Amino acid sequence: MRVPCEQNPFPTLNMPGVNESASFPARWIWHPDVGPQEPTVLAFRRAFTLDESETVRIHVTADHRYELFLDGERLGRGPERGDPAHWFFETYQLELSAGDHLLAARAWWFPEDGSPMAQMTTVPGFLLYAERPLAETLSTGSGDWQVAKIAAYAREPMEMRAYYVVGWSFAIDGSRYPWGWETDPATEADWVAPATLRPPADGLGSRYYSWETPERTLDPHLMPAMLPPMIEEPRNIGRVRHAVWSEPEGFLAVKSEEHDSQLAEAIQAMLDGNSPLEIPPGKGFRAIIDLENYYCGFPEVTTTGGLGTHITVGWAEALYDIREGQGPSKGNRDLIDAKVFYAPHDRFILDGGDARAYDTLWWRAGRYLELTVRTSNTNATLDALRVRETRYPLEREGSFASSDPRMEAVAPIMLRALQMCSHETYMDCPYYEQLMYVGDTRLEVLATHVTTSDPRLPIKACQLFDWSRSPDGLTKSRYPSEIPQVIAPFSLWWVSMIHDLHMWRQAEDVVHALLPGIDAVLTAFAGYRDDDGLVAAVPGWNYCDWVPEWTAGWPPDSREGANALINLIYLYALERGVQLHEHANQPHLAAHWRQVADALRAAIVKAFWDEGRGMLADDRAHTSYSEHVQSLAILTHLLDGSRHERMVEGLLEAEDLARTTIYFSHYLLEALREIGRGDLLIDKLHFWYGLQARGLKTTSESPEPTRSDCHAWGAHPLYHYYASILGARPTVPGFKRVRIQPQLGELTSISGEMPHASTDTIRFDLQRDGDDLTGEIWLPEGVSGEFVWAGMPRPLWPGRNVLG
């Protein structure tokens, strides 16, 4: 079983003055005849016998990935995703009885686009270190390990019409698979002794090595896994929506008149685990299966017989309406008739054996499956088709109910999006990219803070982006990523994400360690100020939102000039940097960044305030205006007096503003809360109330037409349920004090629970009657604060507080 690793067992090897490498029993290993440019799946095994029972801990990693088995039982998979300088390993505790055992691993390496872009790498290798008393017996490089190629995997061609970087689909040939290799030491394969990837003779080498003389260090940056295991739970799920006997070729539209109800019933019985599905020789069928929710998972097909039968399983978020003369559209996701299933597929080619379990190396994502079968000259039995759901073990620890039932009705959609985008890292979308972008992640982390008290995934996200920083000080926009990308404003959102962590969770040591990175980001932006004191023409893709009027998300004049929004995002980050340094007792740095912020504030007003419009323009020429700029100006308290009032009026009433889309609407909602317009904030939730009517099970990337149906930046209203409508926010680091300032709009009641950093919850049950608010609030032990209603504060104490 997986267990935490309290102390890194790997010595710091191959560094100047360190000579431990010769005595350490574990070494990286790989197949001696497989080069680093060759896509490869390998089977490793170590058969051994114990005279008496033993309990032993082992530490395992690989590049790219591994699956670990003991006596045929899968113990886990990994390594947890990191980067080449911070490579993770997992720790397992083995309870071994006396007798024969088989420790085995499947490991794979796919260079270039064969693996997801989020999978960073250097060179292939597998490493297992067993602690004593079995160190020499089980460790790779010491124990009598064997390795064989698994030649069953090939690339399955696919064509995608959108940016798609999640690795290959696979064709898996069962006749070339060494069935039973992980359970039976007698399984036949081309077993050979693995190559030991030796440290360089001078003891100073890197992980890169020449394959002709294989050399690899025991990486001095090996780190214990930061997260718990991802869940991996088998699900018998799915409802057959369409089935037809046919020879499936290409992307065909669903025709309801061709539906074979008898075939559908037989397939459904197989899906439900009630009876296997027999397919006669020379027959083929196609079925569209609705999983009835969005899932990330490994497909698993179990078969008997059917030598030469081809089975494909494709995953789609929705089917497409493709009509002549117009582009593809998804429409209502619940509807499939006359639509095309357009998606990548994995192919399984049966070897005719009994109870064969076929699966994939990477997990897939979506709501719909397309199952096709084409038998050869023998009958085939489809015993089962399951999905092993996988994701971070993020579950909702609280609840929220109100007098408007739509709010709670749409909460599961937002929660599901957050879950589907939470794995070994956060990610923008599980279907198309699986990359962790800063802008997305800040909103996902805020939603996480009000969903669970578990801080581990938010902490890892903050640290990964710190590790991504370039010599110029800026973070990468997405990380981990094999192809680097810079979206400079995203570096600033990372500063805010650390501030969020500081306030919402008890992570003082983590935050303190990230302060130098914050200074690097703020310094980098200071270097791009022009003669007017404004940040201008920052290199990279200055994406801010998918606004239709903006090209590729660039706000006006942000390529070569100074843009108000990017300067306001910088000011927003500066203010949080000042607060972090003040909390860290670093007054000199706080004073420095406060001075920078004050100068920037004056420069923004001078360049972008339009006295005639009573608003801030996006550009120096005052040709465009946006909700984005007015919202950030409110959140940074840029203006006061009549200017502030006129700007608020413009934000609420001007008809020619560029509007925020799903992502940046978070900051609009924050601004509405700031000006006390909870009524308008709640009104903005109508977009989310409409998700169910469009058949969506998760939040989409953008308004229609959208590429991704699962984009967790759209889960941010979960945060606003608690932080804006209930109005519960921390006022000191670690959430040790709270201010609760409800903004109920037309709501007459709210109740529920919100997770707290203490692992307890804040409970609330409030009723409004006109201007009067009554009810109860329960605070965790050790947490106090204040309650504000109608401008009147009153103290809150740990335990039960009665209002009214």
C-alpha cells in the first residue's frame, strides 16, 4: 500500500565531495537494446522467495511512468508529475508472507508528442529502492531483475480539429502482449537482464547520457510524492443511447431510425455486469454510450475469444452537429440524433484468450463513449466494459442552500468540473490539454479553499510555478509543460495565488519560502516600465480573457504599448506582495513595493482616466473600454470620490464595454461584491443556471461555441457562494479570524457549511426579512471574527453565535 515518506531515503549523489554512490544499492535501469528515441513499453519483474515474513518499504519512480504490481495486485502508479529538477517518487509498504513473490512493474517512455505535453522528462529509466532487510534483494541495480519489451503498443492515428496535446491514442495487439507477466514468473517473453544506468566516472554528470555508454545519475533532486494517491475506482456505468449492426467506417452521424433496441439491451446488460455480450463471426456493431456525467478514467475492456477481433473505444465530451455550409456545433449535449461522434479512439485487437483485460496507458476524459466491434472469422465475447475513474481525491466537505434552489442545483456541475480538472496537478481541461495554467489555477484554488480543507494540491501548484521561473524572473504560464510558454500577466496572478494560500490556509512556511520568487516577478515587471511609469510591451502572449473584440485574448494596445488592464493586474499583485512582506516582518521590502505601487497608481490614472466618459480606458488613445479595467480599478481602490462613483456607474450602465467571459467574470463578481452590489453578483449567475438546459455536466471554457466542455475556471461561483454571498473571508493569515458580511440580494435565506483551515467547518443558517437578518453562525474552536450587516459590525466567537 502507498504510505507517506517522512524522510527522503535517497542520498545526494554525484555532487562535489560526495562519494556515497558506490555503496547505495539502487540504480536506474532500462532495457539494454532500447534507445531513448524509441517509444517503448517495458515489463520489469523480480521473483523472490522469503523464508519468513517481512515488512519492507520500497521507493519507486520512473521516467516517464510506471505501474507497480505485487503478486498480480496493482499497488499504484506514478511517478507524481513534477519537472526534471524536482522528480517525484512514491513509497509503498509491503507486507510479505513467507514463500514465493513476484514484484513487477510496467514502465513506458514516449518521446516528443507520444505523451501528454504536461509530462516533462529527460531520459527513460526505472528505479526501485528497497529498504533493509531486502535492499540488495529487491532494489534495481542490485536484485536479480529482468526486463522485456511489450511490443503490443502502437500509435493509433487520430485527427483533431482543435489544440490537442494529451498524447497518443493506442492500438494494442493482444497477440503481442505477454499475458500474465505481472502474476506468473513463468510467463514467456524475451526476458533479459536490464542495463544499469551508471553514474558518470567523475561523479558530476547530469541525468542526460549517451545511450552507447549508458550513464544516468541517481538524481540529486528526487523528492517524496507531495500528494495522496489519485483515486482509481472501477465503475460499471453508461447508458446505451444508440446501437446499430454495421461495419463502422469513419465518422458517421447517428440515425435514430437505425437504432436496434435488442442490440442495445444486450450491450446494456454487459455494461451493467449482468451478462456478457456474444458477437457472431463476421459481424460489426457501433454503440454510443452516455456515461451520464463527465468522467476521467482508464477504459478497461475484458474479452474472451475472438482472435483478430477489433474493438475501439472513443471518448467525446459531446457529439457534433455537422451540417453543410456551417461549422460544427455541439448544441444541447443531451442530444445525439443526427450528430457525429468525432473523437480519438483506442483500438484493441484480440488474441483469442480467455478473460483478457485490455486497458490504456493514459487516462481519457469525456461524457460519451463510442464502442465499435468488428469480429473476424470467430465469435467474440465482450465480458465487460468498465471505466476506472481517476482524479485527485477532492470531495465536497461543505454545503450551500438558499431560497433560490437553482444555486444548489448547479453546484454539482461546478464541483464536477473542479474534480475533473484536479489530478497530480490542476489542469485547464482534461480533454484537450491537461496543462496547469496560472490564470485557471488561481480560480481553481479559490474554489478548492471553499470545497475542502485539504491544502496539498494548492500548495503544490504554488510551488510548481515557482520552479518554473525563468532567469528573467517570470513564471511560465503553464507548468509542467514540455513546450514552454509565457503569459506575463499570469505570473502576476501567481503572486495573488500565494496571497490566497497565505490567508485561507495555514501554510506560513511554504509562503515564506516563495517570497523570493514573488520579488523576482514583481522586479521583472518593474523592468518593463516606460518613461511614463507604465508597464509596456511585456514579451510573450499577454492573454487576459477570451473577449470576442480582442484578438487571441490580447487586450487593446498590449502588444507594443501600455494597456490599462495589464498595469492594473500588476498593481493588484503589488498590493498583495506588500501585504505578504509585512506579514513576513520584512518592512524594507514592503516599503519598496509600496513605493512602486504608489507610482504606478498615479501613472495609470494619468494615462487612462477619461474625464468625458467617467471611466478608465483600455488604451492610451481612449478608444476602447472594458468591464475588466473598471473591475480591477475597483479592486485596487484606484479612484476615490466622484471619480470612483462615476466609474462604478459606467461599469453598471455603459453599453459599449467589452464584457468579461467565464474566466475573468470572477474579477467582475469580486468588484460587484466590493461595491456592495450582491444583487447584481447573484444576477450574473444566470449563465451558470443555464448550463443544465444545454446538457452540460461541467462548466465550459467560454460561451458558445466553446472548445472545452470541462474547464474548471468556470467553477469560481462556488467560491462566491461562500466568500461573497455569505461574505465569509479571512482577515488574518491562516484564517484565524473571519469577517462575515452577507450580500444576499433578493435571497431570503442561506444555510450550509464551509470548510476551514482548521479542518472544522464554519456553519451558517441565516434568514432575511426585509432589512432584518437573523439566524446562527458556528465558528471552529480558536477562530473569532466579526459579523457585518447594514454597516453595523458585531463580534463573533468560537462556537455558536445567535444573530438578531
